[in-house]
Amino acid sequence: MSGKPIAIAVAGAACCALAALPVRAEEGGEPPAEEAAPVFDLGGALRVNFYNKSWEARQKRRSISQNLRLDTAMIDASFVSGRWDGSAQYRFYYYSDGDRLSHFPHHAWVGYRLDERQKLQAGIQKVPFGLLPFASNNFFFSLAFYAGLEDDYDLGFRYSRDMGPWTFDAAWFPMDEGSWSGDSEDSARYSYDIVTDGTRDNDERHQVNLRLARSFALANGVTGEAGASFQYGLVPNGITGRNGHRNAQALHASFDYGPWNLKTEAIRYAFDLENPAGQDDRYVVMGAFDFPYRVAARGAIYVAGLAYAWDTAEETGGLLKSVTFYNDYSYLDKAEDSYSGSQQNVLGAGLDFEGPLYVTLDWALGRNNAYIGPEFTRALASGGTGGGWSSRVNLNVALYF
């Protein structure tokens, strides 16, 4: 990919800064005192999946060992030194079905606090759009993730300002995070972006993001945050030499009441492409994890998730610290009338154990869903085969060190 050298240079600069300034990062914390001694933190994680897919069970009988897979291996580094901080993570994915290995950075950024309320950040970093840090609770995220609108990471610059109950973010991303090591043409990356694949030669450039949110506390004990997000960027086509455009807007709110949490979000998005004559503009090719697929070029995404956090430390003697039960639902309503809508519902629980262990157990239902159903390439565009519901039971065991 043409922008990969830039991504490598910026990510490399961030990693060099991490190595040179040893400090521990606490995301969202107060800036440390200027005289505080730098401390460097190096860690990582290993995650394993055990799953059962309803559509595979119908096609062939699989052994237990065939359903046990390495999910991710990752290496982390972070620091805080006075007004400076930074974080980097590199991930490895191995797909045993195709005997293929893909690896790429999750993020790599360096930040500088102008004062206690303002911060600048540069590198491969999370895009400030929608509910943060996530619009979901489960292992699969929501359908917004698969359209590049949840937990998205790009290469650029971000300005954040804390204004009492208000928070404001403005960001410019000259390019996406780039494609790294894998078998695909342009999809070896963590988060979903427009990619080049075969005869389609589109890309992401010069994305601008604005996000404004306000925290609140109601008299009945309900607290939370509500806000709005805006995104605009270019979609240059390497064949026609013309720039297409893309935009997205979101309204989002999160509510907390005791151990309960409710997440809500509504997103409208559109990709206006400048493809060569004869190419179908009703869908765009997006890719991540070394696999590309089609996504409807225009649509709306609706997200709702309810969670209950149970503090179990006293009852288990600290072995199991907490259990979070949740149900996350999302719906992709496609503007093209001939396209079938996509749905996802995940009922599950996250178990946080004392020490390095975190376990997620999910029962996911999908309809016209690329990752929860038999049709991968067309599911999020025209739809799947037959449009019926599929299910996947997924157990993810993560060890952090």
C-alpha cells in the first residue's frame, strides 16, 4: 500500500519514543508531576478461542480440537513522562484453516499534555467517533465495527479538550493505518477501512473527525454521557484518478444506574465513490484481519446494549473479581432497496479473575452477518444466502502479562 512507509515511519517514531522514555501509562488519568521519575511498562497477552458455529455443524462434523484456535498474541509498551505519554501494541493472528499468518500494529502513538485540560496526540490511534471506548460489551463488538465506525484506528493527529462536563475532540487522519503483513492485497490491519482488492482501487485519505459529548448526573441517580460525532473524508480512486467522498454522523448516549449500564447509538453513513464506469457503486470493499468483504455504500446502524456488573470479589475470596452480564443488539439498515438488512445479537458474560485471566462467553446470533453466518463476502452488502439466522457460541480465554 502506498501509504505504508508513512505509517511505518510514524509508528516507528512512536515506538522509539516508548523505548527512550520509560514510564507507565494510565489511560485517562491525571498528568503526572513534572518531577516524577519515568517508568517504562512492557507487557502483552495471549488469547484463545473455543467456538461452535451452527452453519459449520450443519455442513460437517468437527472435532473439539478443530474448534479450538489461537485468537491473538500481542505485545504492549507504554510510558508516561511528565507531560508526555505514549502507547503501542502489535498483534499476531494465525488462521489454521488456511495456514496463514497476519500481523500488524493495533496502535502506536505519542501524546503531549498542553495543560490539565488539553492534549495533543500523534500516530496510529483510536478515531474519536461514537460511544467511547466501545459501543458494545461483547467479543464481536457491534455491526458498527464491521463498517469501520467502532474501535477504528487510523494514522493522524488528535486534539482533546476537557471542559468540565463537556469533552471535545478534533482529529485529522491523512491516511488509514496501512496494510502490513498478510496474504491479502490490502487488508492486513486491525480495524476496518476501505481497501484495494482486485479490480477495485479505492483508499481512505484526509479524514476529519469532530466529537462533542457531555456527562450528566440526574436526581434519580442516573449518570452517563450523551454526545454527537461527525466524520468526513476523501475516497481517492487509483484507476479514475478522481476523489470520492465519505461521511458519517452519530448520536450516542450511555446511562449508568448502580450496576446497570445502557448503551445507545444511531449512525448514518454514506460512501460516494468515483469508480470506473461499469463498477457497482452500491457497495464498498472494506478489509481487516487480512480478509476483505463488501459493505453497503449507504445505510444506518442502530446499536443498543444492556449490561449488569456484579462484584463477586467478597463472595469468591477475590479469585473471581467481577462478572458482567450483557445483551448487545445492532442493526444495519441498508439504503439500497434490493439489499437485505444485517442484524446481530450477542448474549454473554465477561468474567474478570484475579491476576492475568479474563474470560468472555458469548452466544451470538447473526442474520446477513459476515462473521456469524455462512456467507462472508456479500453478507453486509446484498445479504447472505437465504437470509436466515445463524448462531455462534464463543469462549475466549485471555491471559495478560
